[in-house]
Amino acid sequence: HTHSHRHHARPPSTSALQPQPPVLTMKTSLARTSANTVDTEAAFGQVGINMHKGKGGTMDYAPDSPAPRAPVAWVHGNPGPFGLLCFGMTTCTAMFVITGWVPSTFNQVVVGYAAMFGGFGQLVAGVLELIKGNTFAGTAFSSYGCFWMGYAYYRTLEIQGIVKSASVQARTGDALYHGLWGFLTLAFFVVTLRKNGGLQTIFSTLVITFWLLAASSFSPKAKMAAGYFGVFCGGSAIYTAIAMLYQDELGISIPGVRPTHYI
């Protein structure tokens, strides 16, 4: 008798019928490149994972690239005290002549001082402030630095007899010139309302000084008053510079540099 054996196939397991998640290999992911990268910091504690969108909408994974380095600062110090000293010292020196404390022949010293310290030095301070991202300080220092360099150039021509004094030959133009600088300084003063009391004192008295200088083309008394206000303005700049220097270097806070917020 021949016996036939029937072999019954076993039914597939239920686990085999369930969809399996796709297997992503590191070898495959490293071989693919893409332009769009989305950084998804993983919680593994070591490296993140970059999800690269490849062709066909598939997502690949690759080791995260090193974090970008912070930009290197070009200016490490604070140019503010230097710029204020350039302005304050030069302003006081120029006002010594206007007040009559020194003879007019001292103008030759003022010219050299204005060209180098008040002009070039203050312009350098302004450029450094702009590099640091301080728009107001950079704009103000650069503006007044150029003002003093222009003043030194004109006075040099006047002393050498190449041109005549504008206060005598063009009084209206000289008055409008100083008046215009007064309005520019007034615009700067508005910004100082969010700075500190020292800067507010400097710019408010400088506005008055410029407008008195504008009036001095027609009034000797206005010229004398401009000299005294100018000395006070320059002295305020020197004081504020020293206050900032003490605060930065010694940690000593003296009145005038506390931040304000009037507007």
C-alpha cells in the first residue's frame, strides 16, 4: 500500500503581515546630498541630525556639521571715552579764545589741536563705534570730527591770509552755518534722552553754544556768552568721559552715566 502524506503549510504569522518601518542606513544617508537642510537637534546628547530632503521627497539623515563659530569682534574696547575727550578738550581750548581768556594769537594752537585731536581723533572714534554697531555714537563722533577738521582747514587758510574771515566778510553765511549745526545737534539731543544725563548735558549746552555763535556774527555779547557755554559744554564732555572710564575700568559709578528713558 502506498501511503500519501499530505503536507499542510503553516499559515503566516500575524507579525509578518504587519507593515514594517523602513530601515535607514548610515551608509545610504551619507551617499546622498541635498540643498535644503533642516537642523533638528536630537536629544542624544552628542550630535544632532540633519534631515536632508532628497529626490522623490525622501528624507535622509546625516551627522550634524559643527556649529558655526561666533563672529570675531574687531573692537574690544570702548571708544566712547576717547571720542568724548577729543570733543571736550578741543571745545574748551577753542572757547578760551572766544571768552577772551587768551589772545587771538592762540588760534594757531587751536588749529593744530582741532585738526588732530578734535578732528582726526574723533573721526577714528566714530568709525570704531560704527564697527561696533553703535549708530548714534558713530554718527555723532564722525560728524563733529569732520566739523573740527573743516574748522582747522579754514582757519589755516585764514591765518595764512589766503581767505578773509567769514565772520567779517560773510556774517549771514557764518550765522546760518552755526545755526545749521545747532539744529543738527538738537536732533542728536533727542536721541540722548534714552542715553544718560551726561550726554544730555553735553548736547543741550552745545545747541545753545552753536546758536549763540550764530548770533555772535551780529552781537559781541552773544559771542562772549557762546564762549562760556562752550567751556561748560566741553567740561561736561570731559566729565562724562572720565565717568565712563571709571565705570568700565574700576567699576565705580558716579553721577551722570546712569541710563535714562525719557522718551
